[in-house]
Amino acid sequence: MNQIPIKLGPLTLLLTIISICLTTLSILTFTTARADMHLAEKYADTVKTRYALEREGQAFLAEAEDALVNNQTRDLLGTSKDENGVIWKTFEQDGSKLLVGIAIENNHCRIVSWKQEKEWSQDMDIGNLWQ
């Protein structure tokens, strides 16, 4: 009985390369998914803050309309009035601002300004990149 020897060298090398590639791809997939989840949570917090400010602004407009109906526009708390007669109010939450400006014309409130702002600061922390 003659047995033919089986050469396992090329097959072993091929399986090793495949396993290294699959391991690398799985690590990259996990890292990307975790980064996407972090970014989605950050975006959700931003949207939640923006809508909370919008809700406060809409409540202020309703309060201003009620004050206008009752001729008590001077009783609006936390407002300021400029030289053009525009009533300004600023709402702040978690570093975001909503600046609302309304003018009273013909017994109605007209929105002059509705501006959301957030101060941006560059993230200079690069972690342990070179250490």
C-alpha cells in the first residue's frame, strides 16, 4: 500500500490569512457600530434640547397673545423691549439658546426673530495618540 503524502503547508497558510482578515474586519465593525451609537445618542440629546426650547418659545408666544388680549403686555416676565418696540426673550438650556423677538402690530403678535444658537468649541483632545 502506497500512501500519498498530503501537503498541508499552503492550506494552513490560507486558513491563517483568512482568520486574520475576519478578525480584523470584526474588530472594525464593532468599533464603527459603537461610534455610530455614541453619535446617535449625542444627536438625540441635541434634538431633545432643541424641541424643549421650541416648546418654551411657543408657550411664550401663547402667553404674549393672552397678554395682548388682556392689554397687559408690560407684564411679560423676563422680556426686554428695544427702541423699535420689539419684545425680546431668550431661553437657554444645556448651552443652547433660543432668541425670540415679537412685535405687536394691529393687536396681533408678529414674529420678528426666531433664532436658535449653540456656542461651538473645538475639541482639542486627541487622547493617547502619540503616547
